[in-house]
Amino acid sequence: MTDEQGLQTSGRTPEQAPHEPSEITYAEHEYPARPRTLRHRARAKTPVVRRSVAKDGAATGENPAYVSWLLSQSMLADANEIARQFSGQGSMWQNPFADPGPRQAVETASVWFTAYPISFITRPGESFLGALGDEALWNVFSAVGIEAVHTGPVKRAGGISGWQLTSSVDGHFDRMSTEIDPAFGTEAEFRAMCGMATWSGGTIIDDIVPGHTGKGADFRLAEMKHADYPGIYHMVEIEEEDWDLLPDVPAGRDSANLDAATEEALEKAGYIIGRLQRVIFYAPGVKETNWSATKPVIGVDGVSRRWVYLHYFKDGQPSINWLDPSFAGMRLVIGDALHSLADLGAGALRLDANGFLGVEKAAEGMPAWSEGHPLSAAANHLIGSMVRKVGGFTFQELNLTIDDIRATSAAGADLSYDFVNRPAYHHALVTADTEFLRLTLRTSLELGVDPAGLVHALQNHDELTYELLHWATGHRDDVYPFAGEDVTGEQLAERIRADLSETLVSVDYNRVFTTNGIACTTATVIAATLGFRSLDDITEADVPAIMRVHLLLAMFNALQPGVFALSGWDLTGMLTLPAEDVAELIAEGDTRWMNRAAHDLMGVAPQAVKSSAGMPRGRSLYGPLPEQLADERSFLRQLQAILAVRSRHGIATSRQIDVPDVSHRGMLVMVHELEGGDQHVTVLNFSPEAVTGTIRSEHLVPGSRVVDMFTEKEAGVVDDLRAFLVELEPHQGHSFLLELP
């Protein structure tokens, strides 16, 4: 290897030659025209063995049969087994892993379909994974330009109570096993789906949850103080003489949330680190702190114990301890990742709740340091590096400040979800004013966040997040010019939230979700913006207007560098469910179930009224994909044209160089530099009125020929003022190629 390839030659000391990221990766050097058949594929020598252990006797730590049954389902036990297959193997040294590779990840798969298992309607008797591995579905994806499928969480989730399995408390994000949940299919079907994806030139993206588990076998073994299992969690054994400090656990429950006074008392007694920076999912009488106490549990040594454990989210999601001396939590997470990548065959992983991996006691009276902790960065670096070591990539779906996105992208996940611009483009639509969106885009560029390292998405399974953390927390006291005045970041966030709420939750079909955001679909955001007071008011004649706005939002996300992601709710134009259809699910305030309507992507079960998981079927404005593919006016066919332009001109891996001022408040302009040196300009009209405006940027080159990328016709020439004129219909977008003179 030569110095030009960025590698250190013998004889140089680290002081003389500090490490610099290589300009060319191993994969690029060895496979400059990497064929699709060399994409990631499973390499485990033997699958994880699934053991069947008989249930016999009392469900206590004193019963060896019960302990053996728990061990047969333990994630840590599976992690130990699969890790041994890779120790000492040369295959672990064939991929670069030190530095995140966002552009390599985007080149691997730049357009994603994000599925949600419990909302996916399949053929009678067909599993979710069987449906996702269907050749007809992948033919549609290939025709449209979708290159990856994020399955959503499909492994067993929930908990164990005695000998019984209990349901998930958070949409299957409370993982308790490496085994595929039978409700979604089998491991064989998962592997077959990965094979179909590879055959079609695509990639499967699975999930791991490095922040917590459910209350499954591992948590029950930890409560029993079996081996090093307590080291998996942030859990503290409370001495019996201090049990009077703990709340009573109601009948039928296995834990009780601490109130603030008890949290403080246990902190002063030296047991826990006390109050954290915020209480996610705060609800009076339900979750007032991030700590809960277990009821007395008999251990494997016959001793009865009570524990207090940390849970950033719900009480059924105990938090993993990344710095316990046993490193049991780290082993569990890495083993789960290896199982998905090397055993099942996924090519990438989503990291859930990965920003909460470090907590530390703060000064007296101050909340514990629980967000932005260096341990979170270190743990994410470890996870990202391990995944890259076996040939995959990672993305994080976590609401962060722009500063934290920049910091984590330096050594953690390869890609980050774009939670910064997501509420901003909705705000632009609701107000017909792009000022805040231009601010978010520019701030990201100024702070060094490359849009090519972001996942720009339409709807996913969650709410429309409007926490606006960058402004509301990290930069709350900074001053920004907005709407003709100077406001603090905190004031700006409050104003944006008020603008969104005024339009989106003034109707009965969108609901506020705690303090996080608004439960809605993309289609119901648009419906509220267009003035529909009730979803029943939407007729077939209204669908083209909704579709037009939907395509505008798709253009914003797709016609810039990075990953473009969309869901089945977007592809079929789903509306929210009536609250009464999911009354039981939203009873405790989780209104997101309204935006998770079951949908029939391929039109395989037109008579089905719910998914196999029991989610009620919602109303689709656009219809199933095969029907849309046959209709040139459909949402899918117009999306296909957008993605064809994106692919043909390499927009996904371009470089964003400017977000200039605009001549009309409803306009947005993004200027990108393409690989060959030409420029790409995205021009969008977020207003409901026609606009004639001037596109001007100091980066435009006079004399450049302006070509409409959709029609391939000349649309003008950049003048000496570095500008050109454009005409836009209401809610219309353009994509221009600027050919340098």
C-alpha cells in the first residue's frame, strides 16, 4: 500500500503520522465496480440453537427447571453462543470499521421502505415476513426505485410473568428475545426475505435496541440474581431494612413507579443517581420518574430481594447498563446485532433508543447527566464498528440536537434520522412559509452536518415529533432572527409548536402525543392544511389535491443528498383511525395508535378488516401498489418519476452547497453539486398559490444551461446576476440540472 492511499508506512511513529480516514475504503479498492451479488449476506456457521425446555414446578428462582426455561430464552445466552462463532476468525478483519461511512451506506441503499409489522395486511394464512419476501412485492419495489426494506421490530417482545409470556408495552420495541416472534413469521422466512432482497439488488434493515429490553427472561434472571444477569441493567438491590422507602406494588403488577420524593430519598441513601434530565412519557400517577421498584423476588440462592431499576421509557423497558464490570449488557446487544446480520442475513440495523446509554450522578441538587453523555458516544462507536466489521451499516432514529448529530456521526452510526427538518417542512406546509425550514437547513450546514448522512423521511410508525430539541434545549438561550424579530431558541420552538398545533390538532382526526408531537399521517397533515374539518369530507374528487401536496413533500425529502424513506402509510395514502377504533390502545395517552392503521400494500386481502395482529384497517386514498403501478396519474407512478430523476443524476450522493434566500416566502431552493461538477437545484412551492420567482445563489455559474430534469427540456440560462426565473403552480416542485458552460 502507498502513502497516497492514506496508509501509514513502516518506520513512522503515531506522533509523526496521526491517523487520517482513508480516501478509499477497502471495499472500494478491492471491488471498484462492486456487483450486486457481493452485497452483504449471512455468514454464521450454524444458526442459534432453539431449545425446548419443559415447564415444571413453581416459577421461582429456587426451581432449577424454571431457571433452565428462562435460560433457554435468554438473549445473553444466545449472544454468548453466536459470539463464539466469530472469535478468532479472519472474516472479522475484512472490512473497514473505524469511521462511519454515510455515503457508502447511501450508495448501498438510498431509498427505503419502512414497514410496521402489526399494521401490515397479508394474504389469509400468510405471515408478515412471508409477505415481505414476496417476489411480486420486490418487483414493484424495483420498478419504483425502492432499494431497501426496514422491517421494523420483528423479534419477540414484551415480557414473562411466571411461565407466561406477556404482550409488548411499546409496539415491539421492548425486545426480549433473539427469536422471531411467531406472530410475524419464522427465522426461515426472514432468511428467505433477505435472499429475495439480495436477488433484487436490495437490502434488509433490521432493528436492535441497545438502550433497553423488555421484562423477558434476562430481566427475570437478573431479579433472581443469577450469574452476571443483574449486570445487564441499571438495577440496584435495596437492603431489606430500607424497603420501607419503597412503594407497595399493586396486586397484579410486578413493579411500581417511584414518585419524586421516593426518588430523592433513595438518592440520598446512596442507592440511585436520582432525578434525570427529563421524564419521557411523563404521566401523573403512571410515570412520574424514570425509576421503578420491583416486588420481592426470590433469587436462585433462596434470598428474597427488591430492586430499583432505571427505565427511560415505560416500566416494561428496563434500561441496559453499558458500564457494568461484567459488560453483560454490552455482550447482549452485540450478540443480538451479530444474530441479525450474520445469522438471519440483514445488511443493516436501526439503533433504537441509542442516545441513552450513559448516566452519571451530577452535583448536589442537579439532575443526573443522562443525555449527551460520552458513554453513549463510546457505546454507539462500538456498535457501529462491530456492524461495519461484519459488512453492514447502521442508522439511528433518535431526536437529537444538530450538535449531537454531528458528534455521533463522527464515530457512531453511519446515518442519522432527520428529526431536525421533519417538523420544519411540515411547518412550511402549514404556514405556506419556508423561513423556519430554511433556518433548519442552513443551521445544519453551518454546524457541519452533511445532509448525505441523514435519513429524510415522510411518515413512520411514530408521531410527528415537534420537540425541536436543538432550539428548545441545546440552544434555548441563543438568539435567532425570525419573522422580522430576534427570538431565543426556546421562544422559536414554542412558536413553531403553536403554529403546528393550531392547524393540525384543531381537527378531530389528529391528536397530541404527550409532549413529543402530534399523532397523524402525512395524508392527514395535508388534509388539515387544506382545511378538511372531518376525514369524511374527503371525496374521490379531493384526492388529487392531497396527492399533489404529498408529492411535494416527497420531493423535498428525495431531491437532496441522503436516504429517502417512506412507509406503507405514505405509499397507499392512509388516513388516521377514528379514536374509538383504538380506544383501548390509546386509553393511557399513547395516541400514536391512531396513525398506525392497517393497510393492504399489494391488495391481497380486500375483504380484511384488520391485520393478523389485530390492527383495524384504515382508509386508503391511493389504493394498493399494483393498481397504482397501472395508472400513470397515481401517486406511485409520479413518485417513480421523482426517484428516477434522483437515481439518474446521483442526487443522493451530491453535496448540498447552498440554501439561498427566496423571492416568495412559500418557496424553498436547495443547491447541490453533482459528482461530475454540474449543479442540481431543487425548487419547491409550499404555498397554495402560483408563484413566479427568481432563483439566485452566489454558487450558480453565469451562462449555465438550466434543464428540467423531468422533461429534459431547457428551462433557461443562469444570468450574470447568478439567477434564473421559474414559474411554480400551487404546491408544485421542480428539479433542475445546471450544465456548466
